[in-house]
Amino acid sequence: MSKTVNDKDITGYLDANSTDVFLMVSDSNNADMYYVSQFSASDPFTYLQTKDEDEILFLSEMEKGRAEVESRVSDIRTTSEYGYRTKIKEKPDAFIAYCDCLADMLQDLGVRRISAPRNFPLYIAQYLKEVGFSVQPVKSPFRDMRAVKNTDEIEKIRMVQKAGEEGMRCAIDLIKASEEIDGILHYEGSELTSDHVRAAIEHRLLDSGCHSMGTIVSCGKHSAIPHHMGEGALLAGQPIVIDIFPQSKKTMYYADMCRTVLKGEPSGSLTEMYDAVIAAQQAALEMIRPGALCRDIHSRVCEIFEERGFDTYLSGSKSGFIHSTGHGVGLDVHEWPMVGEGEGKLEEGNVITIEPGLYYPHTGGVRIEDIVVVTSKGYENLTDFEKRLVL
């Protein structure tokens, strides 16, 4: 068997943690697992990398042929090779038989000291300890690696963002075409609801090969709660926060965007909020470049809000600007780097959101979100959708 070139080398990480192997057991919904294996499976399987830079996928016999075709890992081993069918007759249940096969493979590799992610299954860790291995929980060695996207990853995110914008266009067109009747928006003779608009967005995403869990279409007082999905009829003259974070069903990559719109006449305070959010976002975007400190960008957003008379959580307020400025996007919708108070520093290839917002219970919420790539000269905005409050 020819050994593939390991472009996910973490041997330095293993040395730093004085361990022989990094071990993950999960299905492909785990972003690290999919990132390192490029193999999609709904049932848990095992990935490991040794201090000699060897990579192995360990899974059921049924998945072997597909893994050999799809995975970037060339060394595919199965439970059958380690006597699974015999063990399953001897052990109390199939899971213990799997653990025993895994232990046998690790013994064949001559490793004793294991690094595992902090979300590693407790039972497997305990089983391995009982048969003589040490298991050390560590921070993901792939977190920082995943944060810097290559050209192919950026193109995948770009395509998902286009699908998100098609969904946003669908939502905006529905709201724009609605009419007000007694303060409630109606479309084609019926009340236009959050659920109606959300369904239209998600249908459009499916047409583009994407899906989205938790799409936000939140109006009025609900929009003052940042992650309220929204419910009930949409109201005239009230802010409608639309936040779409689609995932490609094929590539598994996410995108993320948000717009706040209104049908009718906005209040003066709402207009001031919207203008402040736009100003804060623009200032943050202008600071994006390799080497920029995430906390400096976040601090500038807070300064702009405070200069305009709005509250921020830095002064202890529970309304106003109450979250971070942005986050990385990739195989998780929220990943490194976080654009907030932490120690993160931007690097070329980061894909991040910039999404300042203001939230007041008696007025509602305003959030505007773009997704951008950090480039050698600054940034490229992957979001090509207008920013307009009143439709």
C-alpha cells in the first residue's frame, strides 16, 4: 500500500504533549473528523495519527470500499481484521467488542500514550485505560489548521454563500411584495409569518444543494433576542432580522449572513440603530488584515456604539451590543478565529463574519452580517447583497 502525503501533519503536537498517537472516534458530523478524513459516514468510525506521521481509518468492513475511494487516508483497516465477529459473540454488547478491536489495533501499532480530543467518548477512554493505555484529553490539533482556508475551501464557502444570498433574496422579495393590513403584513391574502418566510428560504437552499438548521426570521420584540428563530405574523414598521447560515450537503462547508429589513415606516430610534450598526461594521471591515488583533476590531466596534450613545456589554449592560463582533466559518458555522475579546490574530486565509448588532426590548434588534476572506492586502467580501432597512 502506498502511503499518501500527510498534509495534516500533527506530529509536532504529539511531541509537545508527549504522546504516541492522536485518536478520534466520531461520525462525520464532527468537523475535525470530516476535515482530516474527507470521509462522510453517519455511524462513528476511528481516525488516528501516530508520532511517525502514519494515518489510519478504522471502520466496519461494510464501509471499507467506499472509504478507499473517498477518503484522503490510504491506510484503511476494519474491525473484521481484528476478530470483531468472534468478539461480538463473547462480549456483553457490540460496543465493547468494538473497543476491544480498537485496543488490539493500538497494541499492534506499539503505542501506549494516547492524545484524544476533549469531546472523546468517555466509555472508550475508560476502556482503553483499563487495558493499559494512558489517555490524555487535549485541545484539537486541527483547530488552527482549519482556521486558515486554502483556495479550494474558499471557493466552496463562496458557493454556499451564493446559495444563502438566493435564500435571502427570496425572503426579501416576499416581504417587499406584502401589504399591510391593520399593522400586520399579508401576502396573497394570508398573514405573512416567520414560518412562511423561513420555509421559502429553506426550499430555495435545498434547490441549491444546501440546507440550514435554525434559520432566523425574527420580528419586533423577538428580534431583540439575538438567536430567537422568530414566530407568528410579521409586523409592519417593525425590524425583521433574517439570519441564514446554510451548509452544503455535498462539501459540508457553511456560509453565514444576516440582514435587517422593515416594511413600512421605521421609528427614529430604529433608524439610528441601523445607521450605527452599518458604521460599526464598516469600521471593523476597514481594520481587517493579516496580523490584526481580533480584540482590537471588537473594541473599535464597541467604541463606535458608545460614541453614538448605545450600550455595550463591556459596561455591564444587558441590552445594546451584547455579543462578539464575528467568528470564523468553515466546516462549523462557528469556528476559530473568534472576533471578540480573546487573543486571536487574523491570518491570510481566515474566513470570518463581521456582524455587529444592537438589541433593545422595546425597539427590537438590528444585525448586519457579511462573510469575508482575510487576504494579503486586507479582505475580500464574499457577501454581494445590498444593505437596506426599508423595503
